[in-house]
Amino acid sequence: MTTPNSTTTAPISGLTESQRLAAIIVPCVLGGILLIGILSFVIMKVREKRQTEGTYRPSSEEQAGSRMETNSTLKLPPEERLI
């Protein structure tokens, strides 16, 4: 039975430290880029949908209209009279 030499620097997995580090960093970076791309696409689609589809709320329009002040400089039409 032979014993492995203690001076051997090769790791058990067969990969060097820089290769293991690259195997961790590269998928993380690619996954991050993919996630950013997907989120950007979803945000653009949500904004587009909000622009093309809305909700009709006449009560809020009525409340906003009642808060508007009437301009006193407007000329009133002549009063209608019976003949």
C-alpha cells in the first residue's frame, strides 16, 4: 500500500484555487446580469401596461372639479327673458 506524497499541491477535486474561484464567480456574475435583464424587461412591460390600460374613476374627477375655483372675470351670458 502506498501513501500519497505530502508535498503534492494538487487538490483532491483536481481544480486549482483560481479555477474553483472562477467556477463560483462566473455563474454568479452571469446570473446577476440575467436577473437584471429580466427585471428591466418586467418593469418596462408594467409601465407600458399602465400607460395603455387605466381605471376610470369619475368620483375622483368630480371631487377634483369641485375644488377648482371659478374665474370671476368670465363674462356671464345675457339673461334669457320671456316675450
